[in-house]
Amino acid sequence: MKVVIAGAGSVGSSIAKELLSHHHEVLLIDEKPEVVGRSGLLGAHWLIGDACELTTLKDARLEEADVMVSATGDDKVNLVVSLLAKSEFGVARTVGRVNNPKNDWMFDDSWGVDVAVNTPRLMTALVEEAVEVGDLVRLLTLQTGVASMVEFTVPSDSPLTGRTLGSIDWPADTTVTAILRDDAPITPSRDDVIEPGDELFFICTIAAEDQLRAVLLPERSRPGSEPAPDAD
């Protein structure tokens, strides 16, 4: 996936580092040439220029990007970049950083913003959500550093489809906290049946994430194993 990030400050660099570790193609745009040397981002591509200028975005070949991330410290810049990315280059997904909570109301589709957030790790997760259907995505790490909130979007061919939450042997230290279905949140119960496209949210220990991934992705985690049968 190709991701273009406007703003190579602490937030933009943090997002880029995470995406690079997941083997995505990352291009950072910043007006300050000195940020390249001090970033320490190995494998990233760079473009020095003003992301609010059409010529800069054309040089970035933004029409080839899967996601545009506006991560500067200026809300006005983030809005303009998102609008240009969506209206002029047809970028499928835009993620905008909100610096001042009072400006949150402007970060919507009228300004070309698909998702507005103010937490770097959550921004990264929402960027990856564009291609991470069928994989476990860590949304955030809780303050203790021991537990995390993770999300899993159920693919159409998942062996979990049609099973109830109560019929699945979830790992220890894992709790299903919510289901998002058709943009509506559902408080989960043992009798809820999993459907394709459901977004399942969990709180679990970081140590339990691999075990949870093995339950959600049996064919990937245990090669050669048969998918779990549907519950009666």
C-alpha cells in the first residue's frame, strides 16, 4: 500500500515508522529539508515542499496513493491537503490529524476527510484499515503497557461466520468489548452471531494477541488445519 504523509514532525514520523515496519510504501512531504536527516526513517521516500500546493502533490504522484495522511500541526493545512487529495486526485482514503478539538466539527467529508483523529497510533491503525480486512489491528496500547485494544474486520470467507461468540474458545485475558455492524455499535453477548463485515473489538493483554490471531485466522496461524466448523 502506498501512503503519503504530509508533515514529518513527531506525529507524522511516528506514523511513518509504524507503516514502514509493516512493509508499506511511505512518502513524506515536509517544507523543512533538515527533517530528512534527523528522522531516522529508513526506507521512506521524501519530497520537500508545501503539501498545500497542487504542484507538490502532483510531484508526489498523489493519484497513485491509497491513503493520504494529513499530520501537520496546523489544522488549516490538514483540511486543505485532505480536500485537495480527495477532490483533485481521487485518493480513496484520507486521514486527518485534529490539533485543536474546537476544530473537530470541520473534519468531515465536506473537507474531504474520511477519518479525523488525534492519536498517532490510532491514525496508523485507521490508515491500515483500508487494506487490513481480515487481520488483527492494534488500535491503542493502554497506559499500563500490558493490555491493548485491537480490532478485527471479519472477511467474507472467515470460518467464524455464522458462529456465536459464546461458541468460540477465546484466549485467556481476552474480552470482546463491542461489535460494529452497519455503522451501529452492538454490546456483545454470547448469543450474537458473527456476520461478514463485522468489526470486532477486543481488550486483551499484548501477550495474548498472537493467541487471539490464531483463533481469528486459523488458516494463517496454523497452516494445513481445517477451518473451525460452524456451531449447531
